[in-house]
Amino acid sequence: MKFAQAVSTAIDAEAALGEVASSVRSQIDGDVDLVVLHCTPHYRGHYEPMLARVHAALSPTHVIGCTGEALFGGGGELDGTPAVALLAASVPGATLRPFAVGKDELSADRTAAALEASGVGDAEGDPSAIVLLAEPFSTPVDLLLDAVNAVCPGRPVVGGLASVMQEGANRLFLDGRVVRDGVVGLAIGGALRMHTLVSQGCRPVGKPLVVTKADRNIVMTLGGKPALECVQEAYAAADTEEQALMASGLLLGRVIDEHRETFARGDFLVRNVMGFDRDSGAVIAGDFFRAGQTIQFHVRDAATADEDLDAMLASFAASGHTPLAGLCFSCNGRGQRMFDDAHHETKRIHDACGPIPIVGHFAAGEFGTLGGRAFIHGHTLSLGIFHTD
């Protein structure tokens, strides 16, 4: 199996596609089975001819990709510049199943049926992973992920929302189509495997607490106490550094697997705390909660994000698989907005996996699997690493 990547920052769309297509063509002999294509919105109005140029130059069997405000590619991260990033692969023996669900099919009674009709969940043991890219303004994400979890239970998911933050400006790419709404995806299996990881970059503070009263995203009491009182207790018990992090952005994590006896970092689905009701003592968070769930407050900073990603990459290294390439989807609030040095996350992946080709985009929300279920995340890195058994 062979993977190759290329990037271009040429302003002219035809010149940019010519550069990347010529580069990867020179690196791969024979058939191109898969192309992953990401580009910035600087090429708006030229997406169709760009995709046509990819097919003319490389004759790929399948293409998937989308627009993003900033990209991964070329061994680094491309932000604030016109950019095209392309990954090409020759993967004999791989099973690649593309699918698309338009906005008219994104409904409670149609989405699962549309996924089933695509054949995405047919083979037992396959797919090894699903790449999922969605247009943010037309996609009810929770409904989509409920359908994915129902049709492909336990299958790892990696991907993200296209991140041009102007309605109507995003595009998704699937084979020969430029798609304006909904979701596109690719199920990966056969001889090609993918390891996925989700780095939320958070650490718990305080102690685990049980929700005793909640209404949707409003947590009223924890262990019988007003939730805000529990926040204040956790703050008082924290050290100076953690207090500063709590003050700058408190997070709330709910345990994914309640059958565990103890909980540590990575066992929680973490959401932002959006505010407090000081009259009632409630905490308002970016998720729905119910009585009986275990939660814990969390904080996030660059050092914790590094520790989290490094630990997960070390776990992959311990598996003994040889990494071939990666698809990376990081929150558009990370990158140089979070870290002091350029290309920070790419460097850490390369430190652990070697100089493998990596493409992707900084997303408006990241898809990733925790505890056997796919979720939408924020301020998170979701990574898929191609390998063989």
C-alpha cells in the first residue's frame, strides 16, 4: 500500500490543483484508489473544475473531502492562506464504500434507512472505521450520529464539520460530486484498517458527583446540593493554577460508561459550561443530563492537550501496527490559537508515528468515538491513522 500527499498555496485554482496532482502522481505508480481533498474557501466558484481536474489527472476510484478555513497537509498546518491539501492512496485489497445523506433525508425516520441503503454497515467486522464530513448549517448532528450509531454500532468514526462559517459557502466532495448540504462519508475496511483516537485535551478537577436533578441541559443539583455550590467547593479545593483555568473556562464531563468502578481522564464526554443561575444554583452546560449520571468538572490548557494526545499516540504505538497515513480534524480554536508554536499538533503526531502523510482540516466540530459511540466534540482533536493488520 502506498500513500502520498501534496499541498499548494497557489492563488489560482487550476495552478493549485495542477501542483498537488502532479506531485502525488509522481509518488504513486499504478491505480489511485482513494483521494482525500481539502481546500480553503479562497477557491470559491472553482470547486467543480478543481474536482474535475483531480479525476482527469489521477482517475481515482473514490474521492472524499470538504472545505475548511485552515488545513493540515504538507507536514504542517496551513492557516490564513489559500491552500489545497490532497492525500492519494493506492490500497489494493481495501474495501471503500462511499455514501451521502442529503438534507432532505436528515430526519428521524429517514436517516438510518438512507445509511442502510448505502450498504455502509453490511459486512460483519467491517468497516474498521467511518470517515464522516458534514455541512454545518444543514445537518442536525445529533440525529445523524444517532443513525450512525444504530446502523454501525461500535464502529469508530473520525471526521468533522466543514468550517467556512458562512451559510451556503461550504462544499463537500464525494467521488465526482460537489455536495452543498448534508453529509458525505466513507466506510473503510478490507485490507485497509484505521485506528481512531479522540484527544479532548482535558483533565478532571474536584471529584466525581452524581446528578440528582436536571432538566435537559440545566444541572440543578449534584449529590443533593445546588450544582453551583459544588463548583464553588471544587474551586476552593483547587490549586492556584487550576483555579485560573476554571475561571477562564470551566468544563463539565459526564461518564460514558457508568459500569466502571473508577473514572479517570478520557472516561468522560466533556462539554462547555455555558453559565450559572445564581438564584437557583443551577449550572447550564452544552449537553443534556439526567438524574443518576456521574459527572466531574474539567479544565483544559495546552499542556493538558499535549499530555492527552501523547498518551493516546503511545497507546497506538504499543499496538504494534505500522502507521501509513493520517486524517486529522482539530477544532478551529486549537492550532496557533491554543499553542505557541506553528504546526504543533502535526509535530506531535510525527514524533509518535514518524513522518507519515497527514491531511485534514480545522473543523467547526469534530466527530469521534468514545466508549463505542460516535459523538460531536468541541475543542478536540480527532485522528484516524491508516494501517494494515
